[in-house]
Amino acid sequence: MHEIDFLMLNNEEPMIIDKYLTNQSPLFRKLKSWQWWVLVVVNIFFLIAGQAAAVILGRYYYDQGGNSKWLATLVQTAAFPILYIPLFLLPASQEVSSSSRYPSFVTLALVYLVLGAILAGDNMLYSVGLLYLSASTYSLICASQLAFNAVFSYFINSQKFTALILNSVVILSLSAALIAVNEGSEGPSKVSKWKYILGFISTVGASAIYSLLLSLMQLSFQKVLKRQSFGVVLDMQIYTSFVATCICIVGLFASGEWRTLSGEMQGFGKGKVSYVMVIVWTAVSWQVCSVGVVGLIYVVSSLFSNVISTSSLAITPVVSVIVFHDKVNGVKVIAMLMAIWGFASYIYQNYLDDYRSRKSRYDGETRNDP
């Protein structure tokens, strides 16, 4: 996958010069090094800032009097047309499919419909969780996504279950358990204990379903689409978001919540203009995050994008504490530190896997081309 060189400096340990970026990213060969790094930094900023802003604005919507769960779910995918911007700006990948046969329209439609429906249900659970939990607690529980991701990847994508991955699963599970049993934890505006439990279960369930969704998407790339170029990944994001948006619109009208939106706007704490701006910018923030995810897949690699995505989950609790002054007791601090520990174990395992694959490729190329 990646090419690496080994150099000896004096009598020190071998120094690795990693050339995988020049081989992994088609843009690296077309742009100057500093231009490529600018793109990487911009996409990292999009991902982290978009995710943090979306969670903060979602919590702010509820704090100021918003109460529509279907609207909160809708805004998570409604701005998907923004994803066409990178599709037009960045050149298409020249990656060739590993199979001469391309899936039929019916097959593609079925894949997008199923995944889009799962995405809509998952977003609804996230909305319920954010309604009954503080932003910091919600973000910490979302960290359990990594543990579920490891489990589903093992059963669906045949990913190895190493000691580091097991450590990550256990630590993140314990972190979420601490939040669950913490007597000092409370939802916004002191919601009832039962609603707090509902928010906790919804967020854990959403994290599990999202991890399942990622594994199913990866399986679709491998077994159905049989390729994973920039355009194919972006199509997956766009069409599943389109399906999820349609389902949310139907749910908004079928539930009758659309009738309450006018009164909700009238009674919004900061006024009508603020209400509209919160809705719009929440939708934009989620898609800015998606642009960052897909952009990093294209300019670097899917592994790097996944690492940054998971690492950003540790930033949102800190931001929410600063913005909303969420109550932080000793148990929550310990849970946050444990989550960071779990993140580190997961990321380090990904680094080891990537390093070994690059070394294996380098050894093979050396034998074939002495």
C-alpha cells in the first residue's frame, strides 16, 4: 500500500521516511507539498469544527425552547446538496474498479434505500439523546462508537481483534458506564431521571447503529460497488442523506410536529431570526463535517479520515463545557480521561496496522526490484 525507506543516521535507530502520501493521494502528485498540506489542514478543520458546532447548536436549539425531534433529525442531512461542491471542485479519481461489472440501478437503489433508512433512524436516536442529555455527557457517551465499531468490524469486515482494540473496547465501555451510574450527572434543565436514562440509552443505541452503518457501508464498497474512489464515497454520502432527508420530512408531517413549528419559532428564547439561523447553521455544520470526512479520504486516506473523525469526539465535551458551563464532577473527568485513553489505544492500533502493511509492501517491492 505505501512505500517506505529506511535510513541509518550515525548509530541511531532506523529512521523511517514515509512516502505513502505521494502514492496514496492522487492530489499529492499534482500539487506542491505546501498546497497539499493546506488542503489537509482545511479538511481537518472542516471535520472537527463542523462536528463540534453541530452538537453545540443542536443543544442550543433545545435550550432556547426548540422541541421538535423530527426537525432536529432532519437538519442532520437536509443540507446534503453542499456535498456537490467538493464533487465539482476536486478532480475525479482515476481508480479502476476491481470488477468489470457495475451494479445495476435496482441494486444501487436498494443499497442506498436501506442505508438511508438506517441513517434516518440513527439520527433520530441521536436527537433524542441530545434532547435529554447535556452536550458534554452526550459527547462522552458517543465515544462508545469506537467500541461498537471494533466489534462490528470484527464480525462484518473481518478486522482483527487485537489486545489494543480489546483494551479500547473495555475502556470506552467503562467510560460510558461511569456516565450512566454517575449520581451527579443530570440532563439540561434538570430533566427527570427516566428521561436521562432514555437519553443515555438512545445515545448508546445511536452509537451502536452508526458503527453498524459504517461496517455495512464498507461491506457495500467491497461486495456491491467493488471500489472506493472519491466519487463513489461521495455518492454514498449524498444518496443515503437524500433518502434519510425524505424519511425525516415524511416523519415531520406524519407526526404532526410541523404544526408546532410556527409556535416554536414564536417562543424561541432568542427570537425568530435566531431560530432560523440555528436551524440553518446546524444543517450546514453537519455537512461541513461530511465535506471534511470525504475530503480527507480523497487527499490522504480513509484510515486518516477515520482517525481524525474519532479523535474529534474527544474535543466536543471540552467545547460544550466552555460554552454551556456544563457541570463537571470528578466522575465525568475520569470518564473523559478514560475516553481519551480508549481513543489513543484505538488510534495506535490503526497506526500499527498501517505501518505493517506499508512495510510488507516495501519488502515485496524490494524483492521484485532489487
